[in-house]
Amino acid sequence: MNTAKVALLPVLLWQAVRVRQRALELPEPAGARRGRVAGRPAAAGRPLRLLIVGDSSAAGVGVRRQSDALAGQLSQRLAEAVGRPVHWQLVARTGHTTGEALQHLRESLLQPADVLVTALGVNDVVRQVPAARTLEQLQSLHSLACERAGVRYWVHNGLPPLQDFPLLPAPLRWVFGAQAALLNQLLLQTLGDQPDRAFARTPEMSLAAAAAELMAEDGFHPGAAGYALWARHLAGHLARRLQRHAHGPSWH
């Protein structure tokens, strides 16, 4: 822990407690945690199988239905982008750190998957999990998904810019923002753009100009428009990756 953070510790602890007391707690959306999408127009060919693992953002907090959340919108847009059906499964829970998500995955009955999408790290920062441990647990989660579900490609979503979140007061937002940026940098260095994995930056949604349209009422999670933006970003990445490796050994 650096000197500045030690000096600010009493303030940070007080602010963290206040944020937790005042935060609007939104429920996870209703709907199935697995499904199939034909796409529009009707897609054909071998289904692309998707496994989404994460925290409250992966679970879809901020909207009322899974069809408006990340899993529903990503599977729909991915089916349209690649011209194939998409079978998807969601393993996510509000508040999960990477270590808790790893345990959740161990306890889940998994269907076969070609692609793993992870959205984790924010709760690791909030709960001060060392970055090295987060990276190690992410690697273990990926290995488990490969072993249990047959995953062949993994894309991990970077942390959002926590310093811009309206819910967080200063200096707490600056500390969390700096730690999130550091974890993103380490994730980029570790994952990069490799044949079987990649790091994807999460679209910025919390900036003042866009927050009202893209963020949920709690000021922390995406709303339906925010999840749509995120889904378009991810579907584009996966479609480009699939096209780039269309003639070589891959997960297609």
C-alpha cells in the first residue's frame, strides 16, 4: 500500500461505508440463464456456443429482463454478425470477485462452449484483492472452462473507468480508478491478442455526456442501451476473430 493511500485510508474507509449505505441495490434481471438464438435473418450452420461468466454486470443488473442484459443482447447480435445460431449459458452473480466466480463455475453444470466471455475485476478492486491473485484466478477459471466445457477461445472484458462513476465520491473514485487502470494494464500484458484469448476494453458509459442514456439508475451498472453498446462491441470483436481465422485451426 503506497504512502498516499495510507494517509487517505480513514477517509477511504468512511466513503466506502457511505457508498454501500446509500447505493441503490438493483436486483438481477428475470429470465433463463441459458438459451438459443437463431438470429435475424434466420441463421444456419453449426451453432456457436457461448459461456458468459462474471459479476453483476454479466448477470445483467440494471435491466429487468435477461433479453435486455449482456447475455441476451450479445447472443442476438453475435448470431446476426456471424450468420449462425448461438447457444449461450450464463454463470454470474452480483458481488462476485474472480475467486468467487471460479468457485461458482466449479459448482455449475456446464453445457459445451466454444467461447468464454468473462466480466470480472471490479469487485476485486473494491475488496482490495491483490492484482496478482486476480490474474492467477482468471487463468484458473479459463483452464476450468476449457476442461469442463471445451472452451477454445476466451475474451476477457477490461474494467470500466471507475474514476468516472458518478456513484463514487473523490478521493475514493481516484483510488479505485487507478487500481482498475493498473489491473487493465496487467491484463492486457498477460492476455494480449493471442490465438486462444484476448483482452477487450469495455466501452466507456459513465462519462457525463453519455451516462444518462447508457447507465442504470444506480449510477454504477449499464442500462439497456449500455448493454446494447457493450454487446455490439463484443460481437464485433468475436465476428472479426472468427473471420480472421476462418481458414485455420480455431474455435469455429
